[in-house]
Amino acid sequence: MNSLKQCLRTSSKGGVVVDILTTGINSRCISASVIADAAPSKVWAILTDYDNLATHVPNLIQSRRRPHPTGGIRLFQEGAQKIVGFDFRASLTMDMTEVTEEGALRPSRILFELVESAMFASFDGEWRVQPYSRVRSLADPSKYEYKSKLSYRVNITPKGLVPVPALEWRIREDVPVNLLAVKAASEKLARAS
């Protein structure tokens, strides 16, 4: 294995395991996944409610669709946290592409690619929703209970003199929070239906 490609596995909040791969001197690939007690369609509904993601994800201040030059999905997001008593804010604009796998009826992946950011030179990756299990309900055998696997992967390179270890730490902390928030929102949606 190349010395630049070191993988660090760390256990994090809520039992979510975060994998960090050093892909360059100032670049990282960060990934994690979680199992939600909801059908893939419920998880997908939360992920693609782009204008309301900030109501589900606690570290997002805003998430809003913006006009896209070719009619695609362009999304502006701003996040904020307190780090050692200081407010840390980052915003970025991304293009989102909803992907339907060959032979599938519905999309199951959202690819995102950086358009603009003051903090990141690159910020791209994907959300993926996969069926995990389907079993008959004990409460009502005519119905099924579903579980879905929600995965997230992001490749980051900061701009200028921003040290990647600081961003890596912040994203490593945020990824489990974001995954668990989407999981909770999709489970709430599943219970309501």
C-alpha cells in the first residue's frame, strides 16, 4: 500500500464507524454507513428533500436549491458548529445527480460535486441507499418491516492554508451526526405512514 494511502478506522458517535483514507498530502476520503429501520423509499425521501435538510440535520443552518444552468439539481448548504468556543462556519454549492442503477426502478445514489466554496478545493462523493432487510411484521403479518443501509462517502481537499487535519476531524465528527439524523428522520417518516 502506498504510504500516502493510509486508512484509519475510528469508532464514533452512536456506534457509527468512520473510515478515513489519506488520498494525498492534503486530501482525505471519509466514509461511514448506518442501518435505518425504514424502507429505502423513506430514507430517499429525507435525503432528497433538499430544501428541508436543515430541519433534519442539526449542524446545517441552511440547505437550499439554487438555479442550475442546465436544469439539474444545484444545492447551497451552510453548516456551523462551535469548536473550542469559536463559531466555525462553512458553506458550499454542489451539483447533485440522482442515479438509478441499471435494472432498478428508483434512484438509489446521489452523487455530489463541488461547484463553489471558499474553504474547499474539492468536495465530492455520494450518498447511497440500499435495501438491507425485509421481514413480516409480528404486529401485522400482512405487512413487512424494512431496514435500509445508508452510506456516505466524501473526498475533500481544503483550499489554501486550511489544514486538512482540522477539517478531517470536523467532518469525522459530523458524519455520524448527519447519518444518525437522516436515520432518525426516515424512521419517524416510516412510523407516520
